[in-house]
Amino acid sequence: MTKPDIISILQNKITRIPLENSTNILVGPITLPVNLDGETVTFKWYNWLNTTDAELLGDNSEATAALISKLPSMSLADGQQSSVLVYGDFEGSDEALIRMHSICHTGDIFGSKRCDCGFQLHQSMKMIVEHGSGALFYLANHEGRGIGLFSKSLAYLLQEEGYDTVEANLELGFSDDSRNYEEAISVLQQLRQKPVTLITNNPKKLEALKTAGMNAVKRVALWGDVSSFNEKYLRTKVARSGHLEAVKEANPIVGRLAK
């Protein structure tokens, strides 16, 4: 059996999204069955690469061939690339949930209780499936609110000596939050033109979407998995990073995060 030429296979699955000073090369959709609390849920997965290489930017088979030929020399495993999981009729549905989730090695992979990231990742996926339509953007280069994994480990050592999460970042020479959402928003606008509801406690994410022209953006909160290990961290998010407060619940620790 003769296999199709790889250029013809990949060409129709690649979209180039121009930005001000670079271009996102978006690949997908790819069928991705996911184990979500013991149930197999099928998502559509997209991945993107940001580049300024002019040889890769033409929307034609020559640019796709150039991309494939350069892959081995790009050392992509040494860096990070972002991706997005899409569920349901994301393009056409009237209502859709999205989550802009920053990569968190310790929380997402190891299940660390020092933050709420792992909980937020899996809970937002469940919320999107229950809603029927949505997308989870998993954002590279956002570790530790943009400081990187190695710097985050140093920040954790400072936190163990009494610094809060904002103070630790500042003491290491970083800003409190240096994350940028331009790439992710360009992909969102490629996949959906209608308004979205953002799963977040962070008003900066909401403002980034509105500034980019995503009209009628709404928000739904995502607090939970609060414990003695991360209560100070979550309080700092509200008090110093401007996160919107938790709503009082039966859980007394969650309730203490609200005024």
C-alpha cells in the first residue's frame, strides 16, 4: 500500500497566523482521547510554534516542506511549545468556556499542593466537557508566572523562609507577573469569533482578551483544593496580585479567602 506524501497530509492541517512581529504556525486538529476521571473524552488538539523565519511563513507546500526539513535542527525539545484542547462545536456554539492555563510542572505533573494549578487544570477540563463546548489553552513559558522552572525552585526556597510568592519573584529580579497572552489570543481568534466565557480568578487575563477585541467576554471563578499548604499562596494572589476573591463556601478555608 502506497502511503500519501507527507506534504499533502500536513499541508491542510497547518495554518499560519500573522502577529505584529512574528507568526504562529498552528497545527491541527488532532484527535486526542483523554482519560478524565475514568471516562474517555475525545478532544481536538492543536499545537503552535511561534517563528520569525521567513522561509516558513508562506501558506504553500514549499513552506511546509521547509518546515519539515528544518525540524531536526530546531531543537524543539530544548524549549516549550503551547497547545490547546478543543471540545465540542467550539467554533459555532453560542456559548463556550475557555481556560488560559499556565504550565505548572510541580502542580500539573506532580500534583503539588503548594499551588492550586493541578486542580484548576483538571477542573476546568471537566467544566468544559460538562458545558458542551470550550477550549483549554496550555501555555508554555508561563512557569512561575513567567520566571521559568529553575527560577521557580529558587523562589520556593525563599517562600520556605517566609517570603510570599510575589516577594520571592521580586527579590529574584522579576516582576510579579510577566506572562503574555498575545500568541494564545491569536489562536483563539482563529478558532472562534463568537464571545467566550473565561475560567479564571485573574482579571489580567480577562483584560487581555477584551483589549484584543473579544467582545462580551464573561468570567467564571475557579477556586478550590484549598489547604494549609497553599492558603498563604492563594491569599497573596488576592491581596497582592489582584485576583478576584473567592466566594464563601461551606469549606471554612475557602471562606477565609473571601472578605
